[in-house]
Amino acid sequence: MSVPGRRQERLAEQIRDEIAEILALGELQDPRIGFTTITRVELTADLAHARILVSVLGDDEAQQNTIAGLSSAAGYIRREITHRLKLRRAPELIFTLDHGPEAGLRIDGLLQKLRQGGEK
């Protein structure tokens, strides 16, 4: 995997900001989409594909429903990104769950249990 260039990083950040704004303003009317945070955007070197990492508040079913809703709205989101960022061609959007925040909470809980066990 190559090191991302400055243009690639900047475009990924702009895409993340635009998708976050679309979600915050409620432009997507899909009831499947829950409370969602766009954590990161990973662009391929040729800028043809973007993997959108999403953190969703809720259980597994809510997470899967949100990913399904976002995936079905990918065409609309891509079109909006093309217009807002004045791109000739926006990358294909692939939405995936980001399990990083969940793993962090799990590790934090384990550390608290260890601390409590050491205090006894």
C-alpha cells in the first residue's frame, strides 16, 4: 500500500466533511439510517473508490440497517459530492462499519475491571 499523497488526503477529508454534513442536515430520508458518525474516508491511489468508515450508535441490527440505508443512498451522496466539490467524477462510495470505537470501549471496560480487581 502506498503512502497517500496530499491531494488524496485533502480529498478524503473533504468527502468526509460533505457526507457528515449531508447526514447532519437530514438530507437522507431513509428511516434505516440511525445516529451515524463518519470516522474516516480511505481513497484509493487513483481516486476511483472511497471506503467510508462509519460508526453507528446501537445494536448489530441498527448498524446493519444503517449500512444498508447508506449503501442504497450511495448514488445520491456521490452525486452531491460531485456537485459540492466541483469534481469531474466522484469516487465510488463503499460504506463499512468502523469497529474501532467499539473495541476502544471494550478495552476500557477490561482495564477498569483489572483496576477494580487490583484494589481489592
